[in-house]
Amino acid sequence: MIRALALPGIFLSVVLVDHSYAADARAGRQKITTCQACHGLDGLSKNPEAPNLAGQIEPYLVKSLTEYRSGDRKHETMNIVAKELSDEDIADVAAYYASIQVDVLPP
């Protein structure tokens, strides 16, 4: 049962993003200067209007940035910022934020 559920998710990840190269988290770290203004230096936002990106799931970040770039997802600032990103930039930025380990401490 779990195997059957996992396969559609894998298929969607492959279909949504065609990587002809491997995402590079180190390169992504060099590309996040603009992101840091709203999402924080470490991907943990101090801005109540901007979500945390640290530890976020990589395919979700790729999908979101791709949708902001195309205009399918609307946000005044993100549409402008994402418009300048290449597929490689998006993959690298997503890889970087996904690589940040976030520890959760329940109350």
C-alpha cells in the first residue's frame, strides 16, 4: 500500500521538474541574497508576512518558485524576484534551503 502511494509522488516530482543537471546547495547559498531580505539570513523569517524556508521540502520549493516565475502563483514581490531565476537557479536555491537542518522542540 505504501509503495503504491509513493510512486505517484515520485512521478509528479519527475514530471514537474526536468533536471538535466544536479541541484547544487552550495551554489544555491550564493544565490539567496535577495531571498534573505524577507526570509531571513538563515531561512528563518523574522517577517510575519514571509514563511520560513529552512528545512522546507525541495520539490515544494521548486514547484512554488516555478509557479511564481510563470505567474501561476500570485505574490507581488515573489513574482518579480522569481522572474529572474533560471531553472538551475531555482533548483540550487531549493536544494540549499532544503539542506538546512531544522530541529523542532515540542513545548
